[in-house]
Amino acid sequence: MKSFPKIIPIFPLSGVIYFPKTNLPLNIFEQRYLDLVNDAYNKDKLMGMVQLHRKNNTVYKVGCLGKISDLQKSDDGRILINLTGLTRFEILEEIENDKLYREFKVNYKNYEVDLKEMSSVDTNDDLMKKIKIFYERNGLLLNWKEFEKLEENQKINTLAMISPISNEEKQKLIESISMKEKVKTLDQIVSFYLHDNEIKNKTIQ
């Protein structure tokens, strides 16, 4: 397995997940994260992203390690970066430091599959029909013609990243080990929302 650092700086952000082989643009403006990005860029360009619990300052246990593939500094002090996902990790413990940002000891072992060439998973027609209905009911616009050009795995990761679902549900998706498991989890989540909506509509009628 490719060697990655055991201690990494982490940017915790509520409601945001991303996956290996996907790109995440970020607009950095808080001083602590400006420090994080500058330090990471000058060292090995590696940093982690993980969801932050809304009710407290704790982080979820699984996130994704990314490499800063592009960095641009604006005149007003902001930094615009693009993170390219490498592999998911599990947080073991937080490391005390004298920096403004947080660092964690992490383990990549459970997600070795991220570094292998993954076989494509079929996004069946039934799931895609559910997804389109789900997006329509939530008033979300997606360029489906461009979406169809993506590889099957990219489709699932994209939907997992942008769908209007809860933080907990997003976390279930990022913690799904295999792509097959991720497809099944996404199907269950979307089916739940559609079924719940149908019940509410019947109750109103």
C-alpha cells in the first residue's frame, strides 16, 4: 500500500464529503485554514477533509485525504484551491499542537480499496429514475446530458456528494467500503425520502 502520513492536518466542514478520484474546489478565508493550506502546500500538499458535527466541535470518524492540485491567491487574502481525493481514512485520535488548525492521527487500512483500480458498478435504471424524481421534488437542477457522460463510479460519487440528504446519510455513503455497497446505501436513502414524501402527500389529501 502506498505510504501516506500518519498525522495529517484536517479541515472539518459540516455537510461536505468527497471521494478518491474526485475534485473538490474550496474557497479558504479563515486564518486557521489559510495557515493549514499554506503549511500543507509547502510540505507535501496533503490535507484531510472530514464532516463536522453540527451540535458540537467533534468530527466524524471517516474522511478523505486530498492533494492540493491547484492553488490561487486572491487580492483580498483568500486562497482558492482544488483538492483531488486520494484515499479515505479513519481518525484514531486528535494530536495536540500549538497551531490554529487541528491535526489528527489517522489510519488508511480499512480503505485500501481506494488505491486499487475499481471495477465499474452499474447504476441501474431503477435507481436513476428514483434519483431524477428525488431531485425534481427538491427543486434541484442537474445537467443530466452531461451527467450521463460520466463513468458509472463517477456518477455515484457525484450523487453522493451533491444530494440533499442529512450529514449522517452522507457519512454512511463515505463509510461504505465498496462501490457496490455505496450504490445500495444511496438507493436505500433515496427510496426512504420518496416513500416518506408519498406518505406525507397521502396524509395531506
